Amino acid sequence: MKNIVRVSIIALYITIFGFVNVVAQQWSDVQREVWAGVEKYWEVSSQNDAQGFLSYFDESYIGWSYQTKVPQNKANTAKWIANDFKNNMTVLYTLTPVTIWVKGNFAFVNYFYSELDKNNKTGKVETASGHWTDILMKKNGKWVLIGDRGGRTSKKK
């Protein structure tokens, strides 16, 4: 019971903090469009839909998560995603944009995230947080990842 209360308080704090920061920032229409794309692939990811999530990765994608020693292409990233989705599920997440830069069909977004993840085997719920820089390209009307850098910065308990 104590853990449920603690997790609920943390989730409420994350939600309020994220809402206040998003409301405080004024974005242009194209910045909001880019951010909507980021929110969409996080939503798909939170549903453990690996194929849907990977549809937001261009074939040219090269990303570098803090959890990997070297940058990964789309095929290798797909392996990490499949393993993560098999073993964990996202209970709740919040995103807080910091910078959204757009030039033509290219954009980058710096943002923080916080999430509650549940281990499918143990049932243990854990809070995680970190930040990402996503590099995007507009392709056929959809903002897709061509690169990223970041990941979890909170320590595992």
C-alpha cells in the first residue's frame, strides 16, 4: 500500500510539473506539429506496439541510447525495442519539451521524460526518467526519426 501511495504521488507530481512547463512555452504551428509526432510515437510505444513504434523510424536511422556503447541502426534498435517490450510495460509517462527547432523538412526536439514501468515477470513498478534529443525528417507528411541521443538518466533501484 505504501508503494502505491508513493507511486501515485510521484505520478501526480510528474503530471503537474509537465503540464505547467508545456503550458508556459509558446510554440509555432510547425513546432506543435513536430511535437504532436513525438507524442504519437511515445503513445504507440507505451502500448508495446513494436511495429507501430518502428514505423516512426526511417530506414536511415542511427541512434545512440545511453544504454548502448555505440550508435545503433534501425535493425539493431528494433532488437532492443523487442526485448524491452517483451519484458516491460509502460504504466504511465509524461513528456516535457524544452527545444523544438524546425527548418524545412528537418527538426530536432530536446525533451525530458518520466515514466512508470512495470516488469512483466516480477510485477515490480519502477520510476524512470531521462532526456532525449530526437532528430526528425518529414517524409510523406509524417515526422520520422532519423537519429536520436539520450535515454534514462535516473538510477535503477
